[in-house]
Amino acid sequence: MTAHRPARKGITDPTPTDLAHITAGPFPGSRKLYLTPAGRPELRVPVRAISQTPTTERVGGVTRTTPNPDVYVYDASGPYTDANAAFDLTRGLPAARTWLGGGEGHLTQLQAARRGIITPEMEYVALREALRQPGDFDLDHQHPGEGWGASLPREVTPEFVRSEVARGRAIIPANVRHPELEPMIIGRGFRVKVNANIGNSAVRASVTDEVEKLVWATRWGADTVMDLSTGPDIHRTREWIVRNSPVPIGTVPIYQALEKVGGKAEELSWDVYRETLIEQAEQGVDYFTVHAGVRLAHLPLTMRRRTGIVSRGGSILARWCLAHHRENFLYTHFAEICEIMAAYDVSFSLGDGLRPGSIEDANDAAQFAELGTLGELTQVAWAHGVQTMIEGPGHVPLHLIRENVERQLSVCGEAPFYTLGPLTTDIAPGYDHITSAIGAANIGWYGTAMLCYVTPKEHLGLPDKNDVREGVIAYKIAAHAADLAKGLPGVQARDNALSKARFEFRWEDQFNLALDPERARAYHDETLPAEAAKTAHFCSMCGPQFCSMRLSQDLQEDLAALALADLEASLQEKAQEFREGGHALYLTAPVEL
Amino acid sequence: MTAHRPARKGITDPTPTDLAHITAGPFPGSRKLYLTPAGRPELRVPVRAISQTPTTERVGGVTRTTPNPDVYVYDASGPYTDANAAFDLTRGLPAARTWLGGGEGHLTQLQAARRGIITPEMEYVALREALRQPGDFDLDHQHPGEGWGASLPREVTPEFVRSEVARGRAIIPANVRHPELEPMIIGRGFRVKVNANIGNSAVRASVTDEVEKLVWATRWGADTVMDLSTGPDIHRTREWIVRNSPVPIGTVPIYQALEKVGGKAEELSWDVYRETLIEQAEQGVDYFTVHAGVRLAHLPLTMRRRTGIVSRGGSILARWCLAHHRENFLYTHFAEICEIMAAYDVSFSLGDGLRPGSIEDANDAAQFAELGTLGELTQVAWAHGVQTMIEGPGHVPLHLIRENVERQLSVCGEAPFYTLGPLTTDIAPGYDHITSAIGAANIGWYGTAMLCYVTPKEHLGLPDKNDVREGVIAYKIAAHAADLAKGLPGVQARDNALSKARFEFRWEDQFNLALDPERARAYHDETLPAEAAKTAHFCSMCGPQFCSMRLSQDLQEDLAALALADLEASLQEKAQEFREGGHALYLTAPVEL
């Protein structure tokens, strides 16, 4: 792979001083473990173990202490959060996929799956998704879910992974030129994933900033990262990103192609695009957004829209089509694109260039016409052995979200759906991580496999580091809410553990189990910074007198002391009396009906 | 009403210097108007008019300018955002309900509605809810909604309001002792409302802070405010709040009753509670949370819960019940409570003292046993002519939310539902405004009439001013997403206007139409502060070259220039050719199936 290492030259490469600011180190109370299937020492599947303090109870005046087990959580953050990992950003991460050969004559994951082969990547993701808890402690208890027809086995096995990939219902985006990758899977039968977009623009650009955003986004939980750079030094920036990324990297190659022709959409050509595809595939990009569904015949359908075409790639290609009055060259050259991508096992993210950019344009003719084309193209991609997911909207009111998933599943043969939000209203710029987390949770529940995050800066400016954090956390919430609703085995364990910690006033455990431990702690400490408050049986919200959790804990002790069985019987008797006699008390009062 | 003015004495009353910091003044680009039904000059219904700049288009090389109409939005912020209003916080707001008499011998809104009387409050809220836009400009265009059986007329009339109130499906919380109130309605057939909780605790307390939170919360859109103070000076704090509140004020009287007995739940009594109810009703509180559904027989059902009883009021009453081994005195004295509340037209918010405090406890036996009791009590309250709404959870995973609404509507005779969130996961303390906005949008869509907000500090500490803003905006988003999904007539107008402004690069208009104009502007200006950027056809997110909106605008001009009808015909012909011949191109390629 050394041929693909970046030439670390040039004025914009980060200096060691710059790189010293990259955020690293474990989360509080957490350590990184690696799980390994029996007999496969080369597969080291990362997991974050969150330790807990013991539970202390008073029972009959005696204090009893019971330990609480570690809680294991899915961990996309790579070696950066491993206290024991050694890495050098100027050299890139060490290979996680040590089993990769020269990359010649390989099969794509899809081709292998169809032949019945379970690849190392499939074994890896099976263990990663199964994520069993080390203690049971009642943490496995959870509500049966509603999966809307998704295949959700009690246990995720390598064979289940293989069969889902073979059917095209899941993808493992993993370019053979990206050995630093820790494999992951995107499909309706697995945990809902989150993508974070990073990338510079002509207005703001720095390689260090982008590497930091990559590390930062995965720290907070991004499962994949798209580098959407459009500014200067696209190639160099991407090289730094791919070499240091433990997660799949996606790009939109048309952006770089456009830079190559001086920003003039009408001067784009298949040759420039093809060269760009190969260049990026060689670098190790794991999935490409390709707007091959933006067809000339669809363009008039966008004329009467409130907000026209809001996808960058879509608008670039529309402009090319109109300028030449010809069919989109990504559509006419689609088979050749497939051949290039199959050679590296780059996955498709078939772009929705005509996605709605406003509530009014949701679910309109232009959007669904393009979706039909994406369905056609999915079959072509599959015929070439290329793994494929489908991009979706955008801006959609709550009640029209489900139609998007149903149509996509039906039209695209259940290929994984990958949606941007959707935003459920247009009226809250500055808070679009929230308007869209609402849509994302719903669309994830209905069957979307990966959610592309939206930051608070959406529509307003380029997100900074804090915006990335806000966006990723909002989307981890949406994805987890969807997982809970689907009822994926074991996903409620973290909720149960956190709620148990909360009820028992184990504040430190509550912070450490939170999606954002730093913020949870900071908010608590704003009003009660003293160390003693970390074991206090109240917080500043209600104060000690009015803490319901405290009252309720005392209550449970009282109830326990009262010999529950007897009490229940006597209470039920009383309740029965009340039901029989109690109503008269009210209805004889002089009232006006 | 002068008898109820606070005695402005004592060390904790705000000084004029304190009060100078209360946030007032109109939103940018906005002015307050008052709508008046023909012949009813005393009814002055507030509305915020947001002005817009004109649209500038190039058509065939010629620049054309078209004005854009004002956009009217529902306005709960009271005189504080009226540039022309005069008010003195030390004297309280001037009366909005000038038609109120001495308050003797009156009917409640429910009693009046049943007799076929349309009260001034009903006329007021009808005009307020109807909210017609001054221009049409295509802004009325919107998607048909899905109302899950709610009655949603094309036009909100006073008679519709009356009939919904008469059936108990909507309430107008309006204590006859609260003349400062601008009436509003809570019901499934109307806009989804948002409540903000304020109030001090023993840990933090200041009257000025609470008045500022009231004004601040309504500024951002809170439709009602609950004063949940539990600290010192409860009475005085509440007096300042009610006298200066244009929105209904809710309280939980058991909190003050508990303070009166020194914080010892077991020393609570009907006499203390009754005295507190009357004291607060006299002050003008518009609705009371009464936890009369926490029955002795339900308590054993909470024993095996993850998080016991998490409602403050619920845990206080449970403690009383257990200490005395007697039925909840709020249940046994419910008829007397109704009589007191009917005398002032205070509305019930029947408290859900046993709501789930964790995902695991959602929809359990304790919760639904209490709901059954609330259904019984609703009938009793209605029999006494008392307006009633029902409180709901809490923590509920997405897929179990709908069951809550369906059961509540069925068990409680369609009395309005008023829910806290619900939070859709437990794992994100610090972001529970988001975990719960997801649940709130869904439950609002399914039929909940009012959403109680949750701030980012939930579970961690007492919210400050910024938390209140974050919480209210998150909930305005949820409520609006629900309104859009229900398809309430005219609610999409603001989305349409904002998206139009966005597409036309009218940045100032986009900011001014946003739920939070200040933040939208600040986020934009972080990277492009120059005044010229306010008319630029791009932002820092993509830069000028890659702005899809800009490309799409140009595209629309191109398309228009190309004589659309001819183009469509030729494109469809081409598309047909492609469908017939194109596939062969792909499927003859050598591929592996």
C-alpha cells in the first residue's frame, strides 16, 4: 500500500504542532477491548467497555453493596480512543485488515457472498453487530420491537451477514485499498448507522481541520465519513483523511472532476470523470455518490418546484445535460463505472440529485422519477457485483416519510436506504439537526439503514468542530431511537444501565454511560460542582426535598419492608371496595351536566 | 383585581434595576398586529407580521422585481414584543380580557359551551387559530395531512371552538382571576401547543430570574408556562408570574402544600391542600396538576420498575398513601376539588404520577392502571363542569408511542392529552430536548394537544435561560412538525415562505422567518459577516462554485428560455428510446450474476 501513501510535501500539509491538537484518548470510565472469534486472531473487533461503580442499598438497616458489570458499546472511534494504541498521523493508521493481499483478482463482498464465501470482513461485522454484554444483570430485558418486515434474527451470525450481503440487502463498504478500515455493515437487519459529512469549501480550507473533523466525528460515533471537499487541494486532503480513517470514507467524485475543468459544469466529460474515479478508488475511498439517476427527461419535472434542485451533484449534472441537451453521461456510462468500482470493491451510493429541498417539494414527481431510475441502476450495479445503497431525502413532513421507505424498498429491491435527515419542517435554520433528527429517527425505524447527519449550520454555513459534535450526537440519538423501536437484540442494555445508574444516584456512571459524558457532567456541575454532589441523592433541578427519585427509592424500601404479598392482597381488596362503592360519592353531588 | 396584586414588599422583590434586564422588544423584521372580529373591538387577537423584501429575477436579461407579502405567525409572546405596548412589571400587565366582570356567578367555559354560549374567549381563540395569511402568493399550498381521526375543519369558527369545548375535546384554560391572559385553546383539532416549565428550587431561587424566564419562554413561543417552584417564597414568586403573564399559568399545588408542612409528605392533609388550592385559584392560576390518579392499589405495580416513580407529585402522594396506609386524599376529595376549580374556571391537568421514567418502564401496568383512574376522574370533572386535560409520559420508545395516544383518547373520552416529551431513549443526558423532541413530534402528530418541553438540563440540573430557549425551540419544532403532518389548514405557509426566501437568496428574510432569527443570522455571520454576503448567491457551506441553489436557479432560467413545452416532448421521446434500447447496453456487458 505504500504506493498510495501521500507525498507529505507542500505548504498545506499539517505540521507536528498542528497534529498535536488532534483529539485522542479514551472516554472517561472507558477502555477499548478487542473481541476475537475463536481461532481468528487477526480479527480484532473493537468495543468500548464502560465500567460502573457498585450499587449500595440499605436493606433492613444494613448496607449491601453489589457490583455492576461493565457495559459494552459499539465503538466506531478507531485507535484514537485506545489508550494503548500507537499511531503516527503522518504515516497513517496501522492496517486493521491485515488479511488483505495485493488486492488483485479479488471478489467484491457481494460476489463472494453470492458464492457462499464468508469473508473476514463478514466475520468481523458479525461479531461487531452481535455485541453481547459481559454481565447480564437484567440488562438484556427489552421491549419487543416493530421491524416493519426487516429480517432481525435473535443472533447475528457470519452466515446471516453473508446472506444479507448476497441478497443486496446490506453492504460492507471496504475498498481493497483501504486496509486501515475497521469493517462495518450497512443494512436494515443491523444497527442503524450514521454518516458525518466533512470537507472544506473554497471559503474555508485546512487539511488539519479536516483530519481533526474526521477523528472528532468518529469519536462521537460517526460510522462513516464523507469527504465533500470542494476547495483547493482536494486530492491531498482526501489522502490524509483516508490514511487516517478507521471508518469507510465516501466521496462525490463529480466535485473533484468539476474542479479539474475549472468549475465549468458544461466542460465536464466522461474522460475527466473516469480518471477521477480511478484516482479516488486507488486512494482507497470506500463508497462513491454517483448521481446517475439525474436524467435529462426528469429535469422539466423540477421546473415548478419551490426549491428546484438542491443537491450539488444533481444541479451540476442537470446543468451539463441542459448545456449539451444530452443524457447524463453518468447514466450512459454506468456499466463502465460499475467495472471500475468492482475492481476495487468501491460501493455505490446512488445519489438522489433530485431530492426535495423543501417541505413543499417532498414526494413529488421529480423525486420519484429519479428513484425509479435508481431502481434500474441497482440491478445493473448488482449484475456487475457492485455493492449498492440508495440515497434519499431531504425535506419531508412526518406523515410522508414512510412512503419514502416503502417505495425505495420496493423499487430498489431492498438495497440499503441512506437518507439525509429528512428535515420535518423548513422553519428552523440554526436547529436543523433537530428538525432532521425527528425525521431521521422515524425513517430509521421504518427501515433506513444509514442516516446522513445534518448539523446546526445546515443552510447557513460550513460546520465547525462543535457543529460536527452536535450533528453526530443528534443522529446517534435518532439511530438509537430507531434501533430500540425495531427491537434489535440487546440494544436496550445501555438505556437500562443508564436508567439504573440514574435511579441509584450513581452520577459518575450516568455520565460515563451517556452518549456525551463530557456534556452530561458539565451540565450537572454548572449548579453543583462539588465532588460530594456526585453521590448526592438529588440534583439542582428539584433540590433534595423534591427529588422524586429519592422519594421513590425510599418508597421502594418501605414497600419491601411491608411484606409485599400481603400488602398486594389487602390493597386489591380495598380497590375493589372503592370501585363498587366509590362512584356514588361523586355522582350524587349537585352538578351541572 | 387589585385585591390580588402582590404586596410589593420584602427583600426578594425585584428592583427596577433588576427589571430593566427583562427581555423585551419586537423580533427583527416583525411587528405586532391585533386582529379584531367585526363589531367586537374589545377582542384584540395578537399576531406577528414578518415583512419580506421583494423577489428580484432576471427574465430574458431584464431584471424584474416582485413584492413578497407579510407572513403572519401565531404569537404567544404578549405585549413584551410589541414596540408600542406600555407595561410596568411592578403593576402587572394591563387586562387583555376587559370583558371580565367581578367573576361572580359565572359559568366555566365548559358549562357555557354546553349551553350553546359562545364566550368572548371562544371567539378570540377562533380568530387566533384560523390565522389567515394577508397575501396568498401560493403560500397556502400544502400537503394533505393525516389526522388520525381528529376533527380538522377547513376553517376554525367560534362555533367549532364551542362544540369542541362542549365535547370536552378542547379546553380554554382561563381563570376568571387572570384578566392579563390572552386566551388560547388546547385540543386535538387545533395547533399543537407547547408548555415550558419554570420555577425555582431550594438550590437556586430569584423572583427576577423567574419573571425573566416567563417572558423569555413566551418570547420563543411557549403557549403556557408552569411555575414549578419548590423553593422559598412560592406565593410571592407566583404572584409576580401570574400578574405578568399573557399565557395560562399552570401549577402543581401539592408542592406548595408540602412546603407548608415543612416538607414532610406524611403530614400533608386535605385541609392544607384545600387551602392551597383556593389560595392559588384566587391568584389566577389557570390550570392545576392534580395527581388524583395515584391510588394506593397501584403502588405495588411500581415495585419491579427500573425507575420507580419519577413524578415529584406522584412520589409525594405515594409516600403519603403508604405512611397512612390510606387511599390518596386527592382521590377521596376529588369532588370537592372540582367544586373549587369550577368556581374559578381553573382547568384540570390530571397528573400522571406513575408515568414511566425510563424506556424499560414504558407502557407498563402501573402507567395504564393510573390512566384508567384518570379516565374515571375525567367523567367526574366534566360532571362538575371543570375543563380537563390528561398528562402523559415520559420515556417511551418510538414504536410504543401511538398506543399511549390511542388508549388515552379511548379511556379519557378524548379529553386533550398533554405529554412530557416522551423521551425516545435514556442514553443522552445533556441532549434530552432532542431525545424528547423526537417523541414529542410523533405523539403530537398522533393527537396530543400540548407538549411539555424538556430542556438540555433534564435529569442534570435546573435549566437556565439558555436551556429554556433550547427547550422551547426544540418543542416549537416538534409541534410544528406535528401540525404539518396533521395537515392543519395554512400551517405550511411559513415553511413555503422561508423556502422561497432561501431559494431566492433573500438571507434577511430567511433569518426573519426562522423560529430563532438571532441564531440563524449568527450562524450565517460566523463565516461570512460582511453585509454584502446577505445578498450573495451562496454561503460558506459550499462556496460560490458549488452552491446547488445558485446552479438550480440558473437552470430554471435556462429551462424557461428553452420553451418548456417543446423540450418536454423531445425529452420524453428520448427517454422512451432509452428505455427501449438502453438496457441492452448494460446487460450484454460481461458480468457475474
